[in-house]
Amino acid sequence: MKQSSFVFLFFTLIVTACAPVEKADLLIHNATIYVVDSSFSTAEAMVIKDGKIIMTGKLADLEKKYEAKEKIDAQGKFIYPGFIDAHAHFVGYGSGLQTADLVGTNSWNEIIEKLKTFSAQNKEGWLIGRGWDQNDWTTKDFPSNEELNELFPDRPVLLSRIDGHAAIANQKALEIAGIKAGYTLTGGDAEVKNGKLTGILIDNAIDIVSSKVPSPTNQQFQKSLIDAQRNCFAMGLTTIDDCGLSFEAVERIKVMQANGELKMRLYIMLSDAKANFDYLEKNGAIKTDRLNVRGFKVYGDGALGSRGACLLDPYSDKPGSHGFLLSSPEHFDSVANWISQRDFQMCTHAIGDSGNRTILKTYAKYLKGKNNLRWRIEHAQVIHKNDFNLFGENSIIPSVQPTHATSDMYWAGDRLGHERVKSAYAFKQLLEQNGWLPLGTDFPVEDISPFKTFYAAVVRKDAKGWPEGGYQTENALTREQALRGMTIWAARSNFEENEKGSLEPGKFADFIILDKDLVKTNDAGLLQINVLKTFVGGEKVYEKLP
Ligand SMILES: [Zn+2]
């Protein structure tokens, strides 16, 4: 060996041996890490620094390069990107936690009993409840408000149905809102029987009453969000799309995130209201690590349960009734026109096939073919069989909630009839349109659990395993698709696929440790999976008690 080569080799050895090992914050190992990258790869270890993932791979390789302040032995458990809920109501859920929970009540009597208890514990102000569903009762008719009037003559009461598209108010609340028998309005109804108000309110009529409910104080607002965040972290959610907030709520959220109280990442769509359009126009889109505001939530039609969804042909169980649009087609057109001239996103609630067709055609007029604007249709529940292609042709993103399929399957066929129901909750068909599909829950309409979303998407059964073969399983998603829908595709629907949704280097260290493998556990075991730990930006925000 020549001397020069020897010297070179010598120095190379020295440099390699002493190569400075880089400092990192956290090394997690002994895990099956689902990276959710394009090849759906897995890794056994992961290094985190400054809130971001810097490397995944084999433990030995990672240790050669990095020395971490903290090491976590995951004990053979399973790691996924934190779940992103592409359609929910985080603020609404939080305020719901401060009201009477009527979800799962089996009769009107049970609701009355719950309200008695709740009102004894909460002695002031409006009595607000949420979550009843007359389809769960033996008598499936809407209730009327006589008992509420007797029990609470001086205290306003407003109880919304599970889908938020129907509610019952007592006389006091109706008085405050100025609703009398014979009151008429567009896009809603205050039910009258034998010349008297029953207290049942549909769609826009609910807003007339709920607009009279005093808005929460700062302190109440903060408590509701902290409560909501705690429950969401415990379920592995690290980003939530809040569909339809006011700019005032955004301002309050900004403060809570800035002072570190609120760690949840939020993608917020502002409601279709002039003040909100003015706000974003004036301030421009908002983008921080935890907050992204660039979308508007527009309300196309109502819901299927209350027969407010707008259908092309009448309801199969209510001849002559088509449901209705919540605004005129001209209104949707003018909003689309305004948004198309700015770098904002349009996200419109559409459930019925007519509601969807109206919105699809309005979007198509401005999108004019393939594009990357990611305008969304929220729910996209009942699609006419000839309209599916409008999604793909104009790159319109259907944003769907798999648990709606398994919650509605008991009566969706009654509303829609045998033929029409086949192109409802058609998640696979919708996925094929653009090759990707964001998934959400619509909580608090549904439970917040992302595991229920996953189960409904892939198994298409209720929690009791009904129906035996699954519901319309030709539209089931694969496990990989469902996981992508709750992570990287949800991120993409928010223009955030470069910062979250997978565990690739450079992305936020938002991840969860589960006790079982979401991808391989058998169907029945999916709903028994537990979140052991949740991390946001490398910070542990939840740990399951042993
Ligand atoms: Zn919703």
C-alpha cells in the first residue's frame, strides 16, 4: 500500500469512528410503525427532533446517526400517524359536552327524566340538549312539547335531534324567538298540529331559536374546547376539520393555541355568512402549525333522517316530498363565483341526489375540468348513478363519513327505496373518482371514535355485527384505503399532505401508539383496539392509564 493511500484510509477511519452523532429529542423503537407513505411501508424505529420526524427505519441505523434525549421502548406495539377527522364539529362537540346528552335515549320519557336531572344540576339559563333520534323509539313519530311547557314554563328549552336538522323547543323558547303558529320561512318549518305549535322545528327554523341562545362566555368557551380536546386525544385524533365556524370562534381559538392551552391542530371552514367572507377577504387565509383557515362551509340541503335532504324523485316513504335546498341555486352560484376568484376552498354539505347534482354542476361551472383546488362536497351521500363522473371530471373531492352508512342503514332503504339506495354511501365508487377519499365522522352527530369510522368503512356493520354479511359491501374500503382516508388523504383534503398524514421525515411528529394492529386485527377485534399514547408535534398529549 502506498503511503498516501494509507494516510487516506487512516483519516477515513478516524472520521467515521468519530462522526458526530446528531442530537435528537426522542427515539421510539421496538414497534411496528405504519409510515403510510406511497409504498405503505413499515419501520421498527423512529427519531424525532423539534417536533418533527427526522428518520424512520431500523433501530441500528438510527442509533448510528442519532443520540436521543429520551428513548421509548414501544414493547412491540403499533404506531400510526395521528388520525385526522376530515369532517367534524369540534367546537360544537365541546359545547355539547356542557349540555344534556340525549344520544341513545330510547323514548321521549327518558329524555324528560334526563332533563329533570340535568336542570337540577345546571340551574341557570337555557336548557340545551342534543342527540335524540325518534327512529330509536317504539313510537317513531316526532314528540310534541306539552310536558316541556309544564315542567319548564319560564326556562327556555331547545333539544336537537342527532343530525341537527330537527329540534324540539318549548313554548318559552318559541316565544323568545318570536315563532307563532303559522310562521313561515324558507328552508325550514315550525310544525303545527290542530292549530298549535308542537315545538318541532326543521332546519332554518332551528336557527331562528338557537340564535337567541346567549353565546358562551370566554371561560365557558375555553372549558368546552379543553374538554373536547381531552376526549379527542384519547381517541388518537391529532387534527380535526371543524366544518362551519364563525370568525369570532376562530379569533378565540387563535388565542388559546397561542398560549399553549389548545394543542389540537384544527382545519377550520368558516360558515357561509357575509361577516366570515369579509373576515377572510380582509385578513387572507390563516396558516400556522396548528391552525389553517382557507375554506368555507356552505349548506346545500338537509339530512336524510328528517327528510330534509333534497332528492330528484320524491321520498319513497313520503310521496310528494322531495326535501329542499337550504338556499337558492343562485346563492350557491354566487358563492362559487366569489371563491373561484380567490385562493379559498369551497366545501358544501350535500346529501340528497338533487342536492349533490346542484352543487356538482355549480362547482363544475367554475372548476372547468381537472384542477388542484380541492373543492369538497361534504357527505356526498346519495349520488345519482349518472353523476358520479362529475367528481372525477372536475377533481371534486367527496368528503364522507362511514359511520353515517351504518347509522342510517336501518331506514335509508325506506327513505330511498330499493334501487336508489344502491348509490348511497358509495364510498368505493367515490374513491375511484379521484383515487383518494378523505374520511371523517361528523361528530357529535356520530361518536368521535375513529375506530368506528375504520370499522364502518371496511366491515360495514354496526357494533353488534349486523347485518351478518355487511351493508352494501360492494362499497367497502380496504384497510389500507381506510387508514389513508383517516390520515394522508384527510391531510390532502386540507392541503396539508406535506406536513402531516404520514410519518415521513420532515413531517410533524403527530402519531399514536395502539395496543393492536389496525391493519391486521380481525374484524371483530377492531372496536376493541385501545390508544395507548398520543403525540402532537413530538409532545405526549395522552397516555392511557394502566
Ligand atoms: Zn357536519
